[in-house]
Amino acid sequence: MTDFAGSISMGEICDNRDFKSSEIRDIRDINFRVSRENGRMKDRRQEIRDWLQAELDRKGYGAKGQLAKFLGLRNDGITRILNTAPGKEIREVKADELVKMGEFFGSTPPGLTGTLTRSEAPINSVKVIGRIAANTWMDVDEMDFGFDDIETVPSVGDYPAAWQFGLLISGNCLNKIASNGDRLVCLDLAKAGLDAQPDDLVIVERSKFSGQMIERTAKRLRQSAKGFELWPESNDPAHQDPIPLYEDGDDDIELRIVGKVLWILRKP
């Protein structure tokens, strides 16, 4: 019989005739419950590791480093999470990290549904109202979809669906974390009454000619020594220049942060 820390083993019970039968039964039941719970925890941890490895394999070369960066971990952070060999350092996955992993991969981690919901907002549908494409100026009619072209995607339960909108990714402007044809579920910051925070993946709109031409893309908001900057999540050489928010830009161009990305939906 396996002994558990802080409990009395069945061997000790057998060697001690002072225990009543009811006490023996209670101790036995406690040991069995602890054993069962330990097994469930181990199964869940392995289930998460198996899901994580499968998603990394699906995403391909470089995904481990990209995920570590997305979670704000050291380069070996994901390796430590996946470690199962005896003597290797193992790192457990935190609840908020599991949520962000699901966001990174665009899939639902094991045990996430119904256990890590952060609000009681119902899941509804939001409209995919337009597209994002880095370094591409478009007429407003080309950037936004007409009635016949609008599709819907599920909302994210953390906020009311009325505060959310969807966008279609065109090109490789987010190819470190998302692909051409994927959909973004975004929060309208003005409707939510919120400000973007450092490390948010934000939706940026630049307009010119009184709003007739628009460039809409998604970039990572970061704070430098000089102030806030918008950084690309793309490995395309054409998209590597950050946009500083602390410098005056072209007088003819207006820049706005209109939302932040809540979820990435993969194209099947």
C-alpha cells in the first residue's frame, strides 16, 4: 500500500491494535481519495502537455520560441513545461497562461471550457466587418465589407458581444502568431471605456484624405525608454519598422488605436 505524506499507512494500522474498525475505514477512505485525486491531477497535467506538444507540432518550426515570447517566458520556459523525464525541471502551467496559449494557437486547451471563464457574458456572434493588411492603403469601401460579404464569428465571453467586432487577416502582417485568412475577435476600446495596455495586440488605423484612405493592421503595443511604440508580429522584412507614438507624424495622417485582439480564430 502506498504511503502519502501526512497520512497513516495501512501497514501502521495493521501493526496497531488500538485502532477501531471505524477509524480504519476512515483512514482507508482518505488514502483512497488522495490517491484518486493525485491520479486525476497527473492525468490533467499530461493532457495539457500532450495538447501543447500537438499544437506546437502543428504550428511548425519556431513555434516554441514564439509561444514563450507571447507568454513573456524565458526561452526555455516551454521546454520546462513539456519536461516529463525523471530528474528534469518541470514547470506547471498557470491558469492565465493556459488561456493565453489557447489564444496563441486558436484552439481550446483541455479543461478550459467552463473552468476558466472570467465573466458571465454569454457567447454570441459578432460581425467580421473588414480586413487588416500591413503597409496597404485602401479605399474605405475596400477595407470594410459590404452587407453581403459580412460573416459572423463567436464572441469572447469576457465582454458583451456588442463591444466586439471581427476582422479578416489579409497577407502576412501577423504571421508570427496568425495566418492569412484567420479571423480576429476584437474589443472596441471606446465602447468598453478602456485604454490599451503594454503588450496588448491592438488594432491600429491610419487614415488620410479626410478618412477616405485607410491602413488598418494589428501591432503589439510596447513601452520603450522614449514612450509607447507599435511593433509588428511579422517576420516579413517589409513590416519590421515600429511606429513610435511619441513623435509627431505626417500632418495629413491620423493614427488611432481602435481595439485590442481578444482571440484568433484559425482558418480550417
